[in-house]
Amino acid sequence: MSREQRQALDKSLRQPRPAKPRSLEEMRADFAAMMAAMSVPGDVRTAPTTLGKRPAVRVEPEQEARPGLILYFHGGSYIMGSPYTAMSLTASLVSRTRVPSLSLDYRLAPEHPFPAALDDALEAYRELLHNGMEASSIVFAGDSAGGGIAVSACLMARAAGLPLPAAVVMFSPGLDRTHSGDSIDSKVGLDPFFTRESFAWTDQLYLAGQDPTHELASPARFADLAGFPPLLLQVGTNELLLDDSTQLADRARAAGVDVILDVTAGVPHVFQAFTGILDEADQALDRAALFIAQHL
């Protein structure tokens, strides 16, 4: 691990931000620009497609693909992002595993509040199963809000009587809209991205007055995880969302679910996106790829 790399990245993420409030459109554009600067492996190819009546992006290895599929859900606090903003993560997993991916362009809040994104995720999974894919050949993966979608989509699939995927991979997932973990306060100042106030704003847009204690909004606190597939949670110690992962891991263990809680010191939210900048990012993606390969 490189302390110098972590310190340099943290400094760059703390550059002065606009003093005036930004519109949602400006935030979406800024987020897209930031993520477009992330490194994307050159040994994959992409193509637009549709899945579950929503746009999606297929990401395939240039080499012969291995069996299986990674169904990916991008991050962006449920209000921003697209398959293209998560391309560095999706493509890195495809490059490392040679397993193709479908990255879903689910509906965003506030135009489409909770549970629209989750409904889209379930519909996408239904279509894959309807088209003949075995659940045991599908891995759910997602970053930030997308990690929360991956867990909640499993809850919805189970409730619908559908078989669950082979495994779930989550990068810095958002899993608790009540924000009751200690890290929401103990990591203030260490997290270069978030504050309690910023979460309150995005939660208001996403939930639109609905109950944050609903199991689909806060699975780390309220979901019954019995029968879930193996889980991999990767998170950094500098994150306000750290305890979203630790709480879900505790709940999973109590339910008899195989779970790996992979915590990296001194790194920010979704640090896996910073490949080529942080050694820890590449190492974490290597571990995630191994986990996927072991379960497909």
C-alpha cells in the first residue's frame, strides 16, 4: 500500500468546491465529468442495449468470454450517474474475470423516487431469467447506491419467488437510509465526499417522504437476509458509509450467510474507481474478480 498515493488522492479530492448551490443538472454533469476521467481498461468492448425495458450497456472482454454474467448497478446517490459513469469499475471487473457484464441505466430520483430504481433492477433480472439464464450464472455487483440496489433487488427477487443470483459484490454500498451507524459522525472530516447534511438532501430526493426504515431502503438495519447468496463488501475506513457495510456484514453472519467484509485503510468512497492512481484500487478489484470467479 502507498501512503503517498492515498495522501495525494485525498488532497486532490479536497480542492475548493463552488460556494454557490448547484442545480441537480450541474451536479449530474460534474459527476459525469469526474467519472469520465477514470481509467478504463482497453481490452473490453461496449455496446448499448436494453434490459428490462431500460437502456443498458453490454461490456465484453476482447478475449473469449467465460460463462456467466455480471449484472451491474452504478452509483450516484440514486440521483446521478449512468452505466458510463461506472465504466471504470464495470470494465475492470470484466477485464479481470473475462465474464461479460450488463450495466443497467435505471431510473433516477427525484423524477423517479424510491422504489423505481429497485423495480428496474428486478425487471432486468426477471428478463435475464426469462431469457434462459440460470440464476447460478449471474452475479450482482454495484457501487455506492448501486450496492444498495444489488441487495434490495435480492430481497425483491426472493419475495417474488425467483432464485437468487450466485453472489453479490458491493463497493462502498449505501445500505442504511436511517444513517444510524457510528461512522456517520466518527468519520466526519475524514470523508472528502459526504456529510450528514448532504445525505439528508439526497435522501429527501430519493425517498420523497417514504419511510427510511423500509427494508428495501435500509437493508443493513432491517432486512432479513436468510437464504442470501455469498456477499463481498469492500469499503474504506475514511467513509461515512463504513458502518453500512459493517452492519450488513453482521446481519448476514447472523442469518448464516457467507460474507466477506473487506476494509481498506485510509481510502475514500468507491476507491476502486481510482485504478492506476491507488495501488489499493487495483488490489481490491483483483480480490473482487477472484470472488466472482469462485462463485460462477
